[in-house]
Amino acid sequence: MIDFVKVGSRIANLRKQSKLSQEELAERLFITRQALSKWENGTSIPSIDSLLEISKIFNTSFEYLLCLGEEGSLDIDPDDIFNGHERNFVIQNIIQGKIKVDIPNVIYQMSPTERLTILKGIKEKKIECNYEELVVKLTESEKKYLFGGAYYVVQKRK
């Protein structure tokens, strides 16, 4: 999976090193400055044709621009797991086991949809975590999703 934020940052750094403004690079790529800005801030990604042209302009490889083969260099800040990375990229890499985080201590950083995606990964045994620490940080509907009726039976017995 490609991290749009990291790719955008790489394009911005190459542009700045070459002392080009966004307007100048956009003109060379036959795009708007706004499109280039979206690439650089990670909200969209260039087409393959644009990536190839950027590779030529900056005399670099396509693989370098897309940050391919750099999975081992993921810097994840436990205080802000999404800092410097596209959100979906982080969530998918957590599920795939490429990013290791303490789920109970970072789940508060996730949107409801991201939380549900992580809970699905836990339910399908793709992600391991400490259930006792996690359960106190979940909403009632999340507990019901993850544990079904079993959670409520355990709670009533106590």
C-alpha cells in the first residue's frame, strides 16, 4: 500500500531542493498548482504519467518517488500514530502486522470507522492485543461487536 503523505512529502522535498516553486513545477507537469499542492499534502497522488514525468525532472526512480521497498522504515509516534502518514495506510499496516502498536493505548486516536476496522482485525485474530486493557476503552456497541453476548454474560456474573 502506498502512503500518500510520504509520497507527497518526497515530491515537495525534491521540488524545494531544485529551488522550484509549486507554480513552476505545475507548469512543467501541465497541471494546476492546486493539483500539485494536493499531491504534496497527501490528499491525492499523481497519475502514473505524472510520476514518470516527475522522475525525469528530478532524475530519480519511480520506486523512490513512491517510497517502495521502505516498509521497514516506518516511523510511528505512539502519541500520534498518523503523524506523517495517510490514515488508511497506517490502519491497513496495523492489520497486516507491518506496524506494531499497543492497540488499547492508541485506539482513542482513531475515528469510529477506523476503530471498527481494527476491532474486525482483532475479531478475525489478525491483530493481538490485551483484551482487559482494551475493553475499558470501548463503547458499549464496540464491546458488543467484539465480544457478542459473551461480554454481557461475563459482566453479569461479576
